[in-house]
Amino acid sequence: MVLSFKKIERSTITEDIIEQLREKILFGEIKPGDKLPPERVLAESLSVARTSDREAIRAMQYMGILEVRCGEGTFLSEN
């Protein structure tokens, strides 16, 4: 008898944060143009360090998903 298993994927905290934010976007909890909570608040609500939070935001900014506006905050891209 041969059992088949699905490959176990290892993910980083940053990848987990990105996945959670993407799910909220897909389910309409965050809409284009919406402002995300400040980094500190987001990190606290996810129980992660701000560095992981910042890294996830930066990655999503490079993907074109988020826009970081100096002095204003982080927003879901309109595109």
C-alpha cells in the first residue's frame, strides 16, 4: 500500500501576514483606497514584531497591492 501525502510547506511570519491581508482583501474586508491600521496596531493585532509587519507591507507595496504615503499611512491600491 502506497500512501500519498501533500508536501509540507514552511512559511515565514511575513508570508503569513501577507496571506492574512490578501484574504481580507479577497473577502472585501479591505477595499481599494482603504487605509490600513498603523504598523504598531497591525503588529499588535497579529501578535507579531513590527519588523515582520513592516517587511510584509514593503513586499505588498512592491507587488503593487499596497501604497505607502509618507505622513498619511498605508492604503490598499486603487488598481
